[in-house]
Amino acid sequence: MNYKDLAELIFPGVKDIEYYEKKYPRRNLPEGAVVTRFAPSPTGVMHIGGLYQALAAIEVAKKTGGIFFLRIEDTDQKREIENGVSDIVKSLQDFDMKPDEGQISETEEIGNYGPYKQSKRKEIYQAYAKYLLKQGKAYPCFATAEELDIMRQKQEAAKVRTGYYGVWATYRNLSIEEAAERINKGDSYIIRFKSPGREDRKIKHKDLIKGNVDFPENDQDIVIIKADGLPTYHFAHAVDDHLMGTTHVIRSDEWLSSVPLHLQLFLELGFKPPKYAHISPIMKNDNGNKRKLSKRKDPEAAVSYYIELGIPSLAVKEYLLNIANSNFENWRKQNKDADISEFDFQLNKMSVSGALFDMVKLLDISKIVISKMTAEEVYNKAVKWAEVYDKKLLELLQTNKQYTLKVLSIERGNQKPRKDIAKWSDLKYNIEYMYDDEFEKIKTNYELQKINDKNKIKQILEIYLQKYFNINDDKQTWFNKIKELSGEFGYAKEVKEFKENPEKYEAHVGDVSTVIRIALTGRTNTPDMYEIMQVLGKDIVIKRLKEFI
């Protein structure tokens, strides 16, 4: 009996690898085109770090005319959660990161290199495991859980590395005949890779993010096929990335220590290895200490958090590019209206130690992103969000669409657009005073400012209505009248004038317009007052001012 016979005994009827090599030919892509993938496990909610990796993979593929695909690594089926795949697919869709190939729903996929779910590729992995068995590069291992536990205890007592390697690899040198006999007897077994490595030898590796790294060679005889016939992550990723034509593997740096093993697997399988880029995790400042963003401790670790808050997908992607490449911020300043796809993203400019997450910065970026949208865009996106998360806002937006569009048009589309909305969950607060029914609920919460003498406020509003208010005034005329009104009360007509002679004036023109602002909106900070009055209309303005008086 030889290795080929043993391989046939273990995997009878499994196809030769030539079948799969022909079925999945090399991709016909332009020279230099990069093929990347996002390959998550459906074992928990989508982490912002996963989105970060996927965005980097998309940017690298897109700028070279390459392919980005989604593969679901679901071989650990004990840990799989319900709707785990749907959550991954939806997260990418929510952030406009749809893959060129791969899984597009729980059950559907696109592309010629599938199945893109590892659990459906069992016979493919078995074909390549059979190939290694035939060459004597893999073997059946009959070690029980108890045997492995005793072995680990002995290693710990001897203070040596734990694992299945060298003299500890008990079944590595079992004869083919003995192995066949045990298989025929029905003994349980798994398939292990027979590592040719030695720990006292080093390998040099150039990571696209981390740079040059040295490692000891891998000498562990890892499991490649489990007792259920499914592969381990290590083996599956090597087979899949070869057959799917992956040129660049962009993944979390927790896998950096696996590079010696992965390169060894590619070499022993006769594959050309991909280039590796290991991304450092997104960090959080926790009382002066840096730590990884944690799903358990930090709500912002889950991608769903940003959807629920209503932060636009573009804002999240802009922020992630901002922390991915330090030159993105300057590029954005110089290219204010450019699409992010025009940015020359580079893997080697990613942080080696891990970027710090900053919610304030993200919200600032989001304000800018929303400020550039048209009223119609804001309306449509806010309605879509409110349908799921805020029924009251939805009702407000849909009661009178044309009026709402006028409200959303205030200070929009000009050189300095309003930047008071960072997320759709902010929107109701920022527009509710423009609707009379809502204004009735909030108008009692007035906070008087610099001018807080009630008699003076009453006089200012009465004189404004009698002498200065005309809804048909243009903006400059309206503001000139506010200046005149300020002068009547001995206040500075110009803010500059007040700052130069603060002891001479009790208040200035801005304080007078704040009195009108509070009376009309119940707020001290709003967008442009002139535009607000134009949208409210003559009758509502007069009604609100009289009620306030």
C-alpha cells in the first residue's frame, strides 16, 4: 500500500485537483489588476474593523481595475449565529460597498468562482487534502481529546511550546498500513498537514503595511480537515485564495503570526502566494490608555450603531479613509467636492500601530457630508432612515413634503451651507420649530440671552412689528432694518462697533436678532433667520411674535 492508496481510502471518488484548476481558470484582467476579498465569519455582529478592512480591499481593487469579492468563511458552524450572513451582506449594502462577486444575500451569489460560502466547497477542500495525502504531505491523525490534553500537560510541565509538532506529533510516522487498518476499523480521525518546517530557521516576509518582518518557520502539523469533513480556516483560505485568484489578502493583524504557516501551505500545495497586508485594529482612548474597540464594551464597535444613529454611509467611509491614510485630510481640503474614489489610497500609508477612533471627528465629517446634500437628498435619506427608526420624524417629514423641502433648503446650496445636522437622529430637533404643532410643544422652553429684560424684549418686538417688519424685504433690507431697530434702543448697530467700545453699549445688533430668533423658534441657535422667516411666511411670523409679546 502507498500514499495514493491511502488517499483513495480516505477520499474515495473525490475529484483530482486538475478538475478544479480547469474549472477556475486565472482571471482575464488588465495587467496589474488586483483581486481582493472580504472574508468574514458569520459568528457575530459586523464590527467597524471589518468595514474598515473591506473598504481598504475595495479601494485597492478599484483603482487597478480589479475585482473585490465577498466570501463567507462559515466552516466553524458551531459558532455561527442566525442571520449572520444576511447581516454581513446588508452591512456592505448599507455602506454602498457591494462586491463585484460573491455572496449577495443569505442564499444568492454572483460570479464564476463560487460557491462563495466555504461550507458549500467541502469537496474542493477534500480534493486538495487528497492531493497532499498522495504526496505524503498530509496524514490521518487518530489522537483523541484525552491524548492531546495529556500531551499539552507534559509540554507545559517540560516548559516547551505547546502544539502538535516534532516528537510530539505522535501519528506523523504511523505506517500507511497501520493508518489504513485503523480507518477500516472505523476509528475517528482528522487530517493533518505534515509541516516540513523547523522552528530554528527564519523566514523573511514583506508585509504591505507592516513592512519587513522575520518569523520562525512553521513546524506545527496543523489540522487541515476536521472530523466533520470540513476544513480549518488555514487550509480553506489557501485553497480558496488560489482558486479565486486573490492577489492581495487584506486582513486583521491578529493573523500576522499565521503568515509562516500560510506561506508554507501555499508552497506545499504548489500555489503562488498572495501578497499580505495586515491592518492594525481601530483603537480607543480609555482613560489615557489605548485599547481595541470592543463589541462588548463599545457600542460604536458595531456597524449597526452608525445605521441606527443615522450617520450617512459616505460620512463613515470618509472617516475611515481619514484614519486609514494620514494624507486623506489634506486631499479633502484641496478637493472639497471630489468623489472619494478619486483619492489615491495606499496600503503602505496605513498605521502600523492602529488608528484612534474619534467620534467627534466622525460627526464633524458627517456634518460636512450632509451640508453638501440637496434638500431632496436630505429628505429622501431622512425618510428612509425614519421609516425604521423614528416614526414621529417620518410623520413630520411626510405631512407636507413641499413645505418640508423648503425647510430643508434653508441655508443649503450656498457657499457656507448649514452644518447643524450630523446624523438623521438630529434632524427632528433641528427642524421641529418650523412646524406649528411641534412649536406649540417647545415654545415654553425659552432661554433669554444678553437682552433679558422682559419689558425691553416686549418693546423691541412691538416696534419691530409696527415699524420694520415686511415679509417682502430682501435680505440686506431686512438686516438694515434690524440695525436701525438696534440703534433705536441705543445698542451697537455693528458687532465690530460693540467689540471696540464694549463699555458704551449694553448689547448689539446680533443680540436684537437673537430676541427675534427666540420668539420665532424657541431656540438661540438656528440657521439664517431671514430664510426661516421667508419659509414660515408672514402670518406665522406675526402670530408667533404677538404670542411671545
